[in-house]
Amino acid sequence: MLQTMETETLDMSAILMQAYDMGDMINSSAEVADYLYWKTEVANSREVKDLQAVFARKKDAFEECERFGHYHPSYHDALAAVNEVQEKLLAVEAVRKYKEAEDRLDDLLFTVSTTIAHAVSDSIKVPSNNPLPTGKGCSSGGSCSGNCG
């Protein structure tokens, strides 16, 4: 019994060490470097900070209108103002590049997670940030034939 526990502990230690190694590889990837670069650019941009402040004010005004729903007299104007500032934010190169880098990093992490999960079993579910999954089957939100697992 003790030998079995020691073997399981050793196996877990080896798995954790490999996980840390994989984390190090991901951290030194081009995707992470690009993400961190554009994150810094966004954080240091005066234009982005100004637009974020305007966005926060417009969002607060919209949330006040939203309490009363579509029937509030300023609801649609407040929503349009929020959307306008959001479009201006997305027009800033640093924000656009940051979001693109974030998506590429998310894809990398999802691919790694999926690879690990499916190496264990094809029926393991892997969470995704994609609201519209493209895969099929039970674990991806697609149509299910009932023949899972």
C-alpha cells in the first residue's frame, strides 16, 4: 500500500514538473510576447486612457437608463453613445492589436488544453472562450447523437 502511494506521488510530481515546463514554453512563445507588448502599449496610451474614461462615463449613464429598460427616454441615445466610444476604442491600433494578440494567445491555450484533454479521453470537455463553438459532439456544444463516452 505504501509503495503504491509513493508511486502515485512520484507520478504526480513528474506530471507537475512537465506542466511547469510547458508553462515556461508557453510563456516564452511569440504569442505571449506579442500579447504582453500590446498590453503594455494599451496601458501606456494616453488616447486609450482618455477613451476608457469617456467609455466608463457613457457606460454608467447607460446603466442608469437600463434600470428602466427600453422605455427610458434616453435609453437608445445612451446605448448609441456607448457603442460609439467602443468603436473609437477599437479603432485605436494598440487596442486592435492587443485584442488580436489576446485571441491568438487564447487559441494557443485552448489548443494545448484540448490536446492534453483528448490525450486522456476524447470525451473530456474543454472549456472555451468562444461563444459559438465550431466543433461537434457533446463536449463542444454541437448536436449530440447520444453516443458519447
